[in-house]
Amino acid sequence: VQLVESGGGLVQSGGSLRLSCAASGFSFSSYTMSWYRQAPGKEREWVAHVINPGGRTNYADSVKGRFTMSRDNAKNTVYLQMNSLKPEDTAVYYCKAFRFGPPTYEYWGQGTQVTVSS
């Protein structure tokens, strides 16, 4: 099982980035996919998810209206389009795959760094 995030980097405040998470080794389309982030000295926090089944997308209040999550089941990939970035969005962003059981499965990627300069 692998989740590989990419697309992070350094961007100025107000800029945009698009993160990708490529999945392999499990039945991607049957999993709920999520993005989390962890800033230095802070706990990891949920950012957004696409629920399976149904495809409904939900966002944390802190990113609502600025971030858009999508998934492409044909490519086993999820995306996080991040617009109007703020310095407080600086964090390591992680992708998570989750499926309720029994049995329950949960997989995490290694993370990608996003740094927003003021």
C-alpha cells in the first residue's frame, strides 16, 4: 500500500498550490480519502475529505471557500487545490485513506511541505 503526496512548495501569501496524492495497493474507489495538515508545534488537523460512497466533500472552516478537494478514481488520485493561501496554511500536508469495517483500514502518506510566506 502506498500513498504518495506531491505538489508542495513555497508560495507567497495569496498564491495557489495543487497537491496530489497517488494511491496504490488497495481498492482506492471504496475508500474515503482525506487531507490533513500539521503545522510546527501543533497537532495534526483534518482539512477535507471526500466520502465514499456518495462522493460528498466536506471542509474544515479554516479552508472553506479557498480549498477544493477532488478525486479521480480512474487515476487512483486525489487532489487538493489551494487558493488564496495564507501564512497560517503553512504545514506538512498528509493524505489518508480510510474504510470502515470490519475490518477497518487506514493508510497515511509521508506528507508534503507547504510553506506560505507573508
